[in-house]
Amino acid sequence: MIFIIDDDEIMAECVARACDGEEVMVFANAIEAMAKITDGVMPDLVLLDVLLDGPDGFTMLNEMVSYDDTARIPVVLITSLDLVGRDLSTYGVVGVLAKDKMRPGDVRKYVRRYVGVA
């Protein structure tokens, strides 16, 4: 299961397609995604936009690292911010993809590594 959290509906759809048939859930904000986790749905991977309406991606990262079970979920940030090359592993971030440069294969690389064969 992959959580895609992005308030840009078109970007979220493109990222979902790049997941090549893996089960995905798309959320427009961090609150909806965290509520689903609270309901017991635990993703194998989170693809997270940083600049969200409402609580931003960093707020969600802080919330996730606050709990043992969610702290272990790998997170890939998909952002227009210049975060490539920064060490965000403390927050469970295993990668950063720049929205203006990423390709579907970049997403698939993380899906294969953390979810299965894409």
C-alpha cells in the first residue's frame, strides 16, 4: 500500500500512475492521511508533497516520527522546494524528488525498493 499525499490533483494522479498497479491511496492533505493511519491502514511507503494546504509535509513528518509504528515507514518527499541532497533521514525520508525534474522511473525506483516490483 502506498500513500500519495499531494494537494495538486493532477500531480497526485501522475504519481499514482507511476506506481504501476501497486495499491495506492491518494490524499489531498496530511490530516486525511494520518486519520487513515489512525484507522489502522499502515502504508509501506509514503510519497509526500511538502507544501500542502493545512498542515504541511514537515508537520506530517514530525507526527509520523512521534510513534514507533509510523516512524519506520519510508517517506519520499515530492516537492518544488530545494531539498535534494539534504539529510532528512531522521524523519524517515529515504529520498527527495524535485517536482520539476522527476520522471515516472524515479517514483518506480522507490516503489520497487520499498513495496515490490513495479
